[in-house]
Amino acid sequence: MTTTTMPTIRDEEWRYADFAALETVPEAEVTGWDEIAVAPGEVLARTFVLDGAAPDIQRLRITLGEGARAEIFAVNAASAYARLEIEVTLTPHSHFEFGGVLIGGGDVTREFVTRTIHAEPEATSNQTVRAVHWGTASGNYLGRIDVARHAQKTDAAQDFKGLLLEKGASANAKPELEIFADDVKCAHGATVGQLDEMARYYMASRGVAPDVAEHLLIRAFLADALAALGDEAEQERLFDHALAALEKAA
Amino acid sequence: MLKIDNLHAEIGGKEILKGLSLELNAGEVHAIMGPNGAGKSTLSYVLGGRPGYEVTAGSVTYNGEDLLAMDPHERAAAGFFLGFQYPVEIPGVSNVQFLREALNSQRRVRGEEPLSGGEFLKLAKEKAALLKLDMEMLKRFVNVGFSGGEKKRNEMVQMGILDPKLAVLDETDSGLDIDALKVVGEGINAIMRQPDKAVLLITHYQRLLDYVKPDFVHILAGGRIVKSGGADLAHRLEEEGYDEVMAA
């Protein structure tokens, strides 16, 4: 642990955080890390469901050995400020996969913050985040990617899509790429939009009730974030948690 | 079955339908033809309840009920089907999933038991075969990556599965090659040519009417029906053009 001081709004990776909620969280949870070292060739598979009613901060610092993989999937559907922060340091032929769903209404901030450090050549990372919000909720995805000067042949991808169901909801996407190597692929995309009204009408015209149509469209929208999760039962469990948030809203 | 009386409708404050009246009885096929901008698609969307199309006067009665008071999904459950001129793509939702949800939603409203996965697939296969659409396509996302002709055939497969009482088909023939036109025409006959059903075909061209013989043909121009007749009216239009026939 290098720092014990509480973050402020001037800290880039905390700029969209809910500081009032942060004050209620023990300092050790805000500033501390769960540190995990993944041995060469090993796979770390983790899923997170954040759905508590109290502010929740989880911070994971992962170091991947050569050829190791980290496969992290998360649903953040909490009803209070909730943040999952992941820092990953990659070595040659290692891979970091992250799929995240931010979903919910209320006056709640939910966020994913990742820092992907391509410290060595020939590592890959892929991050897919989908956010669905209503009420006055906001969903944030801050994704920083650092590519070191000698980390050639890095392949890093980051994709964010936000869907806002009501006026007043918001989504913040902050891709931040610092690339010092010259032979790398770094793709990133971020879009925010509304539900496709024509698709909704088309479904209604065939008899699908509006709430069911919305459910199907939102599930389809979220699918990309969980598509890379190979364990189908676990994938279904995460979908259920995400879609249960919608039912609470109805 | 369907009675449209003095219908006025507008989009974005612009009046498109200006006193349209039309009556369809069970067992009949009607065709509406008309020049571009006459209000053909507006009529289909007003009947289908598309948001943004505002009815300012007149009425539409469907089997004695006020069609305009129903939400789009309620119209579907009551046996109304709209074949879209531009079928909508829905990435992430498969045709099979979508149509099974649609059919079972309709059945629930009508107090019928939902179909199981197996029963539904059997029905879907039968209708896909009727329209010569590869069953594999129904497992793909709704209309995503479909050619224009495949989208139109998919509309007809949907109609076959949902088995409506009244179908309004908006330019179902556009985008079809000659072979597909025949398949679609025969599909419409097989699904809808029944004594308890009716069809309203909206088209630019006579060619679909070679396969689906209309009992009545109407010319829509300037937001209202300006001329009605039998199947021969469509032939005259094809030969003489709208201006000539309407002036006669």
C-alpha cells in the first residue's frame, strides 16, 4: 500500500465518484487493494455482483505471469454508490478480459475503473462495458491503458456503450490511452444512446407487450459484455442479476 | 371486418390522410394503389398504431371495436398484422426468440396456452418452408444481414406463424425478384385466402396482383380514395397511368 490518503475530485480516476458516499466507507476499503499474482500459464476467473444497499468499493490489483489470463466479469446493479476498480499488469502472452454491466436507476452512481498496464511486449487485453440507466442514475467507465515503450505487439481493445432509458440519467465514458510503443493495436470506442424506438414498435406490432420488448432489447444490448464468459451457468446468473434490476424499476 | 370512416391523420403537423373511407369484409382481398406521396404508407402505419402518426378526425372500427384506441400489441393480439415496407433489424434478438415471444404474448391475451419450444419450432419450420426461407435464417438475429427479398419473405413467415385475421401488407412486393414474388404471392394466398380473413395489399405495381387476385382495387391519391373498382382497374392503371385513369 503506497498511499493512505483519501482520494479527492482532483484524482483523475475518482473524478466521477460519489464523494458523499465515499465518506461513509472505511478508509482502508477506499485506499487498499486486494492483490493477486497469477502464476505463469494460470487462469484467474472471477465474477462480481455488486448489488448491495450500502456504498461498496472493491479494488483488485492483478499481476499476470507470462501466458497467464485474468477473466473478470461483473454486474454493478447496486442501489448505493458502488465501484469496482481493477489494475492489471501484463507480461508477454498474458491476456486480460473484462466484461462489465452497469445497470440501475435511482440517484445512484455506479462505476468501473480499470487500469491496464501493458508493461511487456505481446500481451493482449479486451474490455467490454455496457451501461443501462434510468432515473437520475449515472454509470461511469474509466478505462486507462498504459503501453510501455518496449511493449511492442500489444493488442488492447476497449468498448463502451451506454443506453439511457430516461431523461436525467447519464453515462460517462473516459477512455485514456497512453502509448509509448509504436507497433501496437489499441482500439477503443464509446457511444451513448437511447432504446431503438422503431425496434420497439416493430416488436409491439407483432404482439410483444412493451415491457417484454424492452426487456428483450436490453438483454440484447447487454449481451456483448458477457459474451466472452464461457461458463454458461455463471453467464446466466449474471444476466439474471442485471435484468432483476430492471424488474425492480418496473 | 374493417371499417375506415373519414380518416384524417397527420405526421409532425402535416396532414397526409384527408378523409379516407374504406370497408373490408371477411373473405375479401383489397388492393390500394396510388402514386408516390399519396398516403399509402401513412395509412398502413396509422392502422398499425405507429407512434407519431396522429389521427385528427374519423374512425377505424375492427370487428366492431375501436382499433385506434388499442395499443399496437393489442391490435396484434386481436388478429391485426402489418407487413412492413422496411422490416426492422433487431441485433441481438433471434427471429425464433422474437416470434415465439410474440406468438405466446398474443396467445396469453386471448386466454390460450403458450406453445412449447418444440411446438413452436415445428410451426416455424412449416411456415419457413412455405415461404422457401432457410430455417437457419430464423435462428439468426431479426433481419440482420438479410437481403431485401429475404426480409420480405421473413415478414410473410411471421404472418404465417402469427396467423392473423386481417393483414395490411405495405409494399410487400418491392425488393422481390420474379421468383420470390411468386413464392410470396402464393404464401399470402395460402395463409390469408380464407373465408374468415381479409387482406389489404398496398402496392405500386400490378405484378403482385397476378398472384394474389384482388376482389377490389382502390386508387389512393391526395390522402383519400378517389376511385374504386374490380381487378381490371389495376390493369388499366398499369397500361394508362394514374393521371389518365383518375381523370376518366
